[in-house]
Amino acid sequence: MVRGGYGGDGCVSFRREKYVPFGGPDGGDGGVGGDVVVMASPNMVDLGLMRRKKEFVARNGRGGSGWRKRGKKGEDLAISVPIGTMVFTKADAGEEIPLADLSAPGQKVLVAKGGRGGLGNARFATAENQAPEIASKGASGEERDIVLEVKLITDICIVGHPNSGKSTLLSAISRAKPEIADYPFTTRQPILGVLPDDRRDFIVAEIPGLVDGAHLGKGLGNEFLRHAERTKLLLYLLDGSSPTVLDDLSTLEKEIDLYKDLAHKPKIVAVNKLDLPEVRARLPEVKQRLAPILSGLGVPVFYISAASGQAVLELVRKAMEMADQASQDEGIISQTQIKVFRPKPRK
Ligand SMILES: Nc1nc2c(ncn2[C@@H]2O[C@H](COP(=O)(O)OP(=O)(O)OP(=O)(O)O)[C@@H](O)[C@H]2O)c(=O)[nH]1
Ligand SMILES: [Mg+2]
């Protein structure tokens, strides 16, 4: 529930000054209540706090005072959410109406307007009543239920089996410091990292590991793939030390294909842990079997070590180039889309 602050009350006051015998009414208006806005922030990865907190109320406007002084406006309440948060309002019948898709840093949408301030008695003076003792009360702020859904907007989304080294790669290429450990499902939430470049920053995400049958709920399931829906490029990270590298790739492909709308995304493949001698020993064989499959699909493949940094730069360069190409292709479509809808004020 979000609610704007109450407007401050209007004030009843009369001028009392030396040498001005009948000073007249000078009560000021109340200040407007604060608004509640939802704002996209690059520092947010999930709705964190919002899971527990259910009510967001902006500050009330202050009452008016003498000398026709208007009360102070109530402070706005800004709710920070990740970039890629969709905001819906709940209609009375319960259906969800889209309000905004916050897709750029700092983009915001008003979700509950603060109440109007009451009028001070100065406003009520008429020829008949020159000394009104009335003022009006501040109005209550708008109140409504909103629903937030996050679908991260990223340039590159790293997907792969648990333990393949996704977090290691993310920390090698960005300033993100995800937890790294040699057990599966260390990462249980998507993690964002910023990959700085001369032209612009690239947003890279790691999502929790996928296993065979994720679409059936195995492992952590596949619902994190919704965060890949709006990425420009999928980066498949394979564990080179896995005895079943090729099967791992088909598992990933299958899970991606089974999830709505991901099959068509541009892809890049990286085989990781090349610093391990046993991985290097098997490399010729792996290369020989992977190359024909991937080149047929036009998917580039890199053999890297996220831990030592070997070939990571080359991978990243290619990934950025592909993500850029994808945004150019998409740009033509997205410019024609209207992203922010105006909420209808509600009494
Ligand atoms: N030798 C070697 N080990 C690596 C490399 N990259 C990752 N590892 C190790 O592999 C294990 C898993 O690494 P993570 O980065 O946590 O893997 P992840 O894919 O994020 O794993 P989950 O979050 O559990 O899905 C850790 O013990 C890492 O140290 C690499 O390039 N070489
Ligand atoms: Mg991880």
C-alpha cells in the first residue's frame, strides 16, 4: 500500500500589529502532502526491503500559519527499485494495470499523490465577512495498492551450471564481489556488475545456476530466467572440468529453449577453467566437438580461465560488441514503445 501524505491544515489567524487596528485575516494555507514515487536506481538488484515492508507513506504537509505563511510541503517518499522494475496498480476489481516500466537509472513514476493543503482563513474573507474564523482541513493523500515486478535489464547475462565459475567471471570483469565457493548454488539471487568501457557502462548479470530439469523445478528452478528476458546477450559459461561439457551445453540450450522468448537471443559460449592441467589436456577433443556445432549456429566460443584471466578480455570484447549490435537492432523497435503511463488520480 502506498499513500501520499496529508495536506496540512489551513490556519485561522488575524493580523495584530501596532497602528493597524483591524488587521484582517492572515491565516496561511497548509502545505501539500508528500508524494510517493517509485524510482529506478542502479544500486538496487532486488526489491530487498520491500519483501517485508508493506506500507509506504509520505510525510504530511505542515499547517499554515499567520502572516499568510503557507505550511511546508510534506517530504516525498522515494522507493528505490532495480532498473527493470515494472510498476502496476491494482484496480478495485483486482486486475493489475501497468503504470510504468522503469528501464533507465533515475526514471521515476508517481504512485500516490500527496493531499492538497487546507485553505487559511485569509482565503475566506469576503465583503460580507471580513473576519472569517474558518479554515479548511488538509486533504488526505492518494492511497492505492501497487505491484512491483522486476525483470532486470542487462547487456550480458551469464548463465551456466552451478559451479561453472559464473561468479568468478563476474568478479573478474566487473567491480561486483559475489561470493565464490566450490559448492553448487552459492549464488541464490541474480547479481549485477558494471563493466566500464570508454563508450558506456555495460551491465552484466549472473543468475543462479541451471541444472537439467530446471524447468520442472529441479535445483533452484528456472524462474530466474525471467531476468534474462531483457538481456541483450546470453553468455553460456561451461565448466571445462566437467566430464560432460557437451551435454552441459545441450542441457543449457534445452532449458533456455523451454523458457518463453529466450531461444532467439544472441549467444556467446565460454569454456572455463583452462588453467587446470586436466582441462588443457582435453581441450583439443572438446574444441573438435564443439566447433562444428557452434560455428553452424554462428555462436562464437572462447576458451578461458576466469580465475587466471586468460582470454577473458577477448571474450568480454566480443560480448560487448555483440550486445551493442543487439541493442542497435532492438533500438528501432523500442523507440516506438511508450514506456511510462500516467496514473489516473484517484479520490
Ligand atoms: N581452477 C579454476 N577454478 C575456477 C575457475 N573459475 C571458477 N573456479 C572455481 O570453481 C568454483 C565455483 O566458482 P563460482 O564462481 O562460485 O561458480 P558459480 O558458477 O558462480 O557457482 P554457483 O553460484 O554455485 O552456481 C570455485 O571453487 C571457484 O574457485 C577457473 O577459471 N579455474
Ligand atoms: Mg555464483
